[in-house]
Amino acid sequence: MFDFKKIPAWFVIVFFAGTFLIMNLLTPIFGDDYAYAFIWDGAQNGNFQNNIGKLYRVESFGDIITSQWSHYMTWGGRTVAHCLVQFFVWQGKILFDIMNALIYALLALLIYFFGTGKFSLQNLDGKIFLWIFFAMWFCLPELFQTAFWLTGSCNYLWMSVLQLLFLVPFVKKFWSKSLVPSSQFLVPIMAIVGLLAGWSNESGGAITIMLTFFAMIYFWRQKKFERWRLAGFIGLLVGYALLMLAPGNVQRYLVDLSDDAPPLYSAQMFLNNLNKGLIPLLTYNALLFLPIIGYFARGKKSVQATQFILMFTFAAMFLPVILMFAPEFPVRAAFLSPVLLIIASVVAIECTDFNFLSPKIISAVFCIWLASIVYAIGVDWSIHSQIADRLKYIEAHKSDDLVVVQPIELPAITEKIYWEWTIDQYARFYGDLTPYRDKFNNRNITFAQYHGLKEAVMDMDAWSKQTQFILY
């Protein structure tokens, strides 16, 4: 039987990052990607509004700056993430696909470094990376929307990596008690990285501030004050203030506020957040608690490991508590929560002997995992082929006054099982074209303008035959 303990770490990283790259290459430009391909039209309430007028493609860095200033003032403060979105939509999907696979691998490396305390590329442990990639595949929420889709990945995957990069010196100091670079060298770097990490996304930025604050107290009590910590923390706070105080946040809230939305902090709001956010997130996180429970039950405990596990587990659980008080709690907003729990689980695995696990069970789980990857690639290939046919059809009918396209067909099994590694029913419904010409048509308008069409719409008859989660 194959010995998973002897598998080379480089093979695991290359294999799963390569698989991720293949799926990225098969994932199309989708939904919000089309809107962010254009300079943000704040004067007309932005690129997501109905009946938007003529838009202009992003064609330079100057256009991105102009666009993001308008976006900041009229829609939202996630400037760092959306600068990346607009850069990649401008430069092309292939560049994003390659970089996104590298970021995915970097996330795995950072989780390994944090969890083992070994900040080196030498003597990496292959079996730990198997667990990390397994946990990332099954436990990161809404993986298509947060890791494969261009706009979603820049908002969640990339921003989580940025937040972890900021925490690297703190974690390295905790495990090794020393840093290679001098404090003087780290001061400006930490200030800049802190600014960007704070200016990332709302929930992840808040938890990064919390972890940094506790780390500073921890080192202060040990009488180990260093200026780079203070510089990083100030940068973090400034970045988060820029994120949260963006004038566009208020305008977007008012635009998104619907007549049937529950009152703020009402019982219905908390019930919605519980059902749509907290319960699904706890489902994702359940598997990650097993190694942590194993550590406290039979692990080789140390004060340092216990402190680290408890701190990261607390942060992972506190994040959804914060989101329960938000007007709405989409589970993707808690992306950093399972990332922190995976880190805590790696610490637990490092300190616990799990030899009691049957090799046959491990092999069976591994086969199921590989089967899910093969299935996901198969679905992605089908979608990629359908999109290619759609683009050929569009090119042949570019001069038509109205171009009617067919909906994306998904395998029948997706009607019963919510596959989150591919374009699922939910993402397709909210991201693809609509069958309407007179309302909810901003998707149609940005799609048409991106492809140089006069007007584009989904085929109503074909669309109406498909099962939908929600009807317009």
C-alpha cells in the first residue's frame, strides 16, 4: 500500500497547484468580471446598475486609478482587491490563471510555515501538505466564488494571503524568537504591508487587527518591543480605516437595501445570517476541529503550541460572530476563518501521533478526493466548451441588433448536490446573462459592451426549462 508519509512535498505542491491551474484555465470570464473590465461609472451609479449607459474599457494604469477613485467614492472601499481585478481583466485571463495558481500554492506554504514554525523551503513534510491541500479543497467556503472566479479570488483568496503575509514576522517571532532581517529594515515594509492588509476586506482585516493586537500584548509582556510591530499595526489601522470609511460604502448599502430586507439587528436578520452564513460555515469547519480535538485528547502538549492553537481557533470562531452583526452574512465573507483553523490543525497534527488511523481509510479518502477533482475538471471542461461555442456564435452574429445566447448547461447531478468547485447553479444564476431586456439587465449590458454587441440576452425558453434556486 502506498505510504503517504514518504510522498515528496514538492510533488504534492506541484500536483495540486497544477490541478488548480487547469481548473482556472477552464473557468471563463464571468459575472462581475465584465463590469470591472470598464472604468467605473460613478456618475451613473456604477457599473452594476440597471440601464447603465456607454462604458469605456480599462486600457491603462491611469484608467485603473480613475476607476478606483470613482469606485471608492460611490460603491465601496475594497480598493486593493478591485485594483487587482481590473488589472487582470485588462491584461488577460491567462496571466490571472497563472498568478492565481501561484497564490493558491503560496497560501498552502504560508499555512505550512505558520503551523509548523519552519519558515524554510528545505525538508518540507509531504504528508502535512497533503492535509493542507485536502483541507483547502473541502473546507474553504464556496471555492468557485472565492478562489477560481477572477473577481471573487482577488477579493478573498488574494486578500487572505496578503493578511497572512503581514502576520509572518509576528508568527516567526513567536515560534523562533528571532528574525533574520533587522528591525530597522522591517519598519517601512511592515507599514506598507500593514496598510494593504488592512485595506483588504472587512472581516479578514478586522481579525488581522485582532491577532496583531494580541501579539503586541504578548511580546510587550515579554519586554520585547520592536518598532516594526508598531509601524505595522499603525499601517494596519490606517488601511482598515480607509476600507471602512469609504464614502461608497454608504451609497452601496442604500442601493442594495431592498423592500423585503429585514430591519437592521432584527430577529429576522440574525436568523438569516444564521441560516445563510454561520451554519454553512460551521459545516465547512467541522472537519478541521478533529485534529485539534485529537491534540487535546492525546497530543504531546506544549505551552507554546497550546497558546497558538487556542489563539488561532478563537480568531477563526470570532470572525463569524462579527459577521452575525452585519446586514447580511454570505459564507464567502468568512473565508479567512477556515484558513486560520487549517493553520491550527497543522499545529495539532505536528504534535499528535495519528498512527491509529487505518491506511485503508486514508487511501479510500484520498481516492474520493481525487475523484472529486476529476469530476470538477470534467464539469469545467464542459462549461469551457459551451462558452467557446457561445463566443463563436457571438462572433458570427456580431452585426445583429440582438444576440440571443443559450444558458450554460450543468450536469444533472448539480440539481441535487451543491458542487462548489465549479460554476454551480447559484453562481450561474447571478453571474450569467439574464433572459430579460427591461430589468436586471446590467449583466447583459456589460457583456454586450465587452464583446462589442448592440444587445445580448439569454434565450428565455431554454432558461425557463432549467431548475433555479430563486426566480426573478
